[in-house]
Amino acid sequence: MRKTHISAATLIGVVLLLLINVVAFNWTSKFFRSRYGVALVRYGDSMPNLAGPAYSGDQISINGTKPTLVIYLTGSGIKGQTIALLKFCENLRQQSPTLLQTSLITSGLLPEIQQLLHDKLIGYPIVNDSDGQLAKRLGLATEESGIFFFDTSGVCKFASRQQPTPGDLRQLLNSFGLGSSVDNESTDRFPFSKGQPLPSLRLLDARTLQRVTTHQLPSTNDEQLWIFFLADCFACGTPSPSYYLQEFKHWRERAKNTATEPVLVFDSAFLRNEVTADLKRLDINSPAYLADEDLSSLSQFIQAKGRRTDQPLIVRTDSSRHILSASLIRLKRESASVADKLAEETTLSKNPAPTYTRIFQDLGLDVYDVASHKGVYYVSDRSRNSIVVVNERFEIQREIGGIGSAPGRLFRPGYIDVSPDGLIYVQDGGNERIQCFSIDGTYVAGFDTKPYMGMAAGLNGEVYLGQPENGALVSVYSGSGKHLRSFGKLKSYSELMGKEFQDLDEQYAQAANRVRIFVDKDGSMLVSFMLVPFIQKYTPDGKLVFESRLEGPEIDALRQAPGQLTISIDGVAETILALDAIALPSGEINVVLTDGSIYVADQSGRRQRVIQPQPGNKFTPEMTGITPAGELLIVGMNPRNCYRVSASSQPGRDGVTEGEE
């Protein structure tokens, strides 16, 4: 094995990517932990008594005299998006004081909140709930955060344990008719491409706290260089400016044509004191600003090109602030490659039969899962909080749902499947339920769920969930949530992994039986174990047809060096090896492995071959499905892209390279 030198920045980057993978896999699944003993305030409930000491020590009371947003934060609940959300709420308060009131409750004095107060970046009421009494009234468990929206009558209209982004909150207020004056200068409304003007962003000087806009900054050169540091992992902790600035400094040392001093712009998710400390420590004297709004349009621009948002974005503008070019700083951990401009279209290799072909480019979709039915894609979209319907020409036809907690509304949709008889089932992750829609988008039913991993829609309106807690692999429910039956004998950890692991049987009793589920057109079910490549097939009534262990040198290698997708539902972090077992129209069974390879078996589960991607085109698969044409479909992470896989193709590349100045 070739030895390589691992720098601190590389180590930080690898850890960051692993963390993103862990969090992203469970981002719709926070409720998978045992929280059902706590009654969360829900849609239609009245606001409880919320009074307590402010950070200053004075007593304050939160009441519903006007629309009220209540944010409850714990120390472990402060993420990158939290800082951006709190700043966004302050902008709302200043721009439209009569629109709504924001009230923040924290489980004790939190340093991050104290820093925001010190910098005068937030000014709304903050209650110190050090004894946890207000958390109990809101139905939150210890160390659990939440967000609630109450109307002028004090009735809850939105509630979730998952924090919204500023974009989510903007959508939510729009849905309640409160969006006419909500951040109309948002960068989401600006096109971002060559020849377009750079959006006029509200900035805060990181060193002096002076407020300014991008258009007010002096320009003494014909060309200006901007470096944007984006923090797009909504579920991760506050972003580390050190990681980004080290990459910038490395690029600055070797960059050409950079006579003009770059202007550094950090996303609103960064904390100012951390930014200034790292600027000083790394001896970086470039002008540095924090955006006073989220930079979601820039993140979406990068994602649409199939790139990761943890790479600093370089934008060159002319003297009139029109965009000349946009590219990415190639990370030190990336291997050297031909530099491509980010604004250029993604191209495919000349290989006539590439293994992976990207789909949904430039549609602006934030895909979590994809299903298909009668020639149409159904996409659970995280940024829209909707089901997006896309035809085979990759044109968006309509959206179903939209953000909210009312029946038929969605927040952070996850798994999605369409039954053979045309019912759409979607995991409504932020609302801790499953909802059902007709094929035309009409709301049919919904039900709260106990913990599960793996979901599929069956015949006769049945829903299949992976729930070993019920004493079997799979539990079957009606569309309204009635438990009908369970099937599939549970396996011990040592039965799957080897007798030498018997001492772990109790610890992994649930984790070993976490499965993905696929329902064929005739109602038969394929069940794939996630911690070890092992598949089963069942009849529609739950009788075992066969079980097969996936074997071969590729499987042995995967077990020695597994992919980077991790499951932590059961309190133990375990690396996933296999995703769904998909039955293609040809009869072949494809099992997607988390190293990006595809195990191909016949109709009885016997090995046929393994398809492996070429180096340079690796990604971490997370979700799978079938295209309307019957091809395997994979949703990958880092970057989060959607690919179709030709069943008869050989390994190939999609030709994507990272942009670099």
C-alpha cells in the first residue's frame, strides 16, 4: 500500500466528510431514537405557559399577541444552520417588527448565544431555561431542541424537533401569508451566472462590526476577486473557519493572476469571534466579512454543478460588479487534475456506455430519495419540502406538499415510494410521520410512526417498514397506520458476521436486523440487511422464498475497508455495507454497496458479477430506486447527485473534475 503524508487540513477534511455522511444518512431520522414517551406540542395544540428569567436576569413571558416563533436550543442543538437562522430572525425583526415575534429559549446560558448578544447580532427575548421546565411544557426531552410557530390565537401551526434553515422559515412564513415583506432582497431571487451582476449582499465587517453591502465596498481595480466560504451542512456543528482558511491560504500561495486583494465572505453560519481569531492566527490580512443572510443561492449553484459545498468558491467580477467567472478552490486532499471552470457545463466521458450518468442537473433539486411510476419520477426534495414530479424529459411538472405540519404538508421529506396502484408514500421526517397522497397529489392519509429504517409501498395500500423492535424484520401497516402483520425471522449478529462475534449479539440485536425493503411489481419483497451483504426474498404474504449471502473477493474487500455511510439508530455507530436489493425488469437483482460497486445476482440470488466504478468517479451511495425506463438509480452523497445506471454497461466515468483557479 502506498504511504501518503496526511496534513492537519486533510485530516480535518476527512473527518468533516465522514461527519456529513453520518448526519446526512440520519437527517430525517432523529425521531428514530426513543422519544415517544414525550408528548411534543403539535399542530393544533395551544401555547403552554412560557415564562422565565432572561439572560439579563429579568423575568420575561412569551405570549401570542402576534404570530410567534419559539426556538428552543440546547448546547448540543447548536448547528451551523442555527446561527444563520438566529441572524435571519433578527433581520426579520428589524425589517418587519409587526410581522411576527421571535422568542429564543435555551437550556442554560450558551456561549454561542452570549457571543451573538455581545456582537449585537440578535436582540429578541431570550429565556434561560436552566431547570428544563419549559422544555417539558413543549414536550422536549433532555438535550433536545425544537421549533414552534403559533398564530395570534396561540394555536400551534408548526412544530418540529428538526431545525429549519432560513430558506425553510421563509417558505413557512409564505405559506401562512406572512411572506410579502420577508427578506425580499434574498439571494435566492438572484440569478448567479456569468454576465449577471453579483447580488448586493448585506455584510458585517468581521474585524470592526461595521455593516456594509457588497456594492458599497470600494473598488480600485478593473477586476475584483471574491472568496465565498459556504457552510451547507444544516445538521452539522458550527463550521470551522480554520478548515476553510487553511485551504484558502494554500491556494493563495500558489495562485496566479491574483494581484488584486481577495475579499473574503463567510456564510452567516460562522461565528464572528472564531473567524477573527483564525484570521489572526493564520496571518491573513485580506478584507473579511460575514454575510448578514444565508448564501443558499451560491450553495445551490455549486450543488447543481455536482460539486461539494465545503470548497471555497472563487468569483471574479468586473468594475461594474458583473460576474466574469466562478470556480472552486481545489482542496489539498484532492489529486491534481485539469482545472475546469465551475460555470462550464458538466460533460460526459467519450465512453459510449458510462456506468453512471448524472440526471436532474440544473433543476435545482435537493434530492433525498426518488421513486418512479408510469413514466414519471417522484422526488423527495429537501429544499422545497415537497414531492417534486419530474417527467422523463427532466421537466418539473408540479410539486406536492410544501412546508408545514398540517395534514398534507411536509418538512424534511425522506424515503419515498409509489405503490403499483398509484399511491405515493413519503417519510415526513420533520413531522415524524408517514403521509400518503394520490397520484394527482391529493392528500389521502397519514400516521405517526415508531422507529424504523427502510420503507416500501406494497399492494392494496399497504406500507412495509423495517422494525425489528416488533420482533420481526418487517412490519406491515395500512395506509392509515393500522398494524396488520409482521414477518421475517430476526438474525443474531453472530449468525450474520460469524460465531466469533457472539458476545456482541445482545448489543447489536436491533442494529443487525436493520434492513432496506424493495417491493416488486407482483408484490414480492426483497429485503437487504444493511450491516452485512445478505438478502432475502418474500412472497406478498410474507413467506420466505430464498436467502442468499453476497460473496466474493469484492465483498471481502468491502468488509475490510467499508464505505463511509454510518447508521446510529440503536445507540451504536455501525458502518453500512449494503443498501437496497433492487429487482430490475430483466429479472436480475442489483444490490448497491456503499463503496459504489453493484453486486449483480440472478432471480434466485446467485452471484453473477460485480460492477465497480473507476477511480476518480467514486461517491457514497445512500438511496436507490428504478428509473421509468427500468434502469437502476442511485442517489449519491458528497456531492449529492442522482445517477442512472445502465444495466448492460461497463464501468465508466462521468468526466466531472473539480474547478480550480
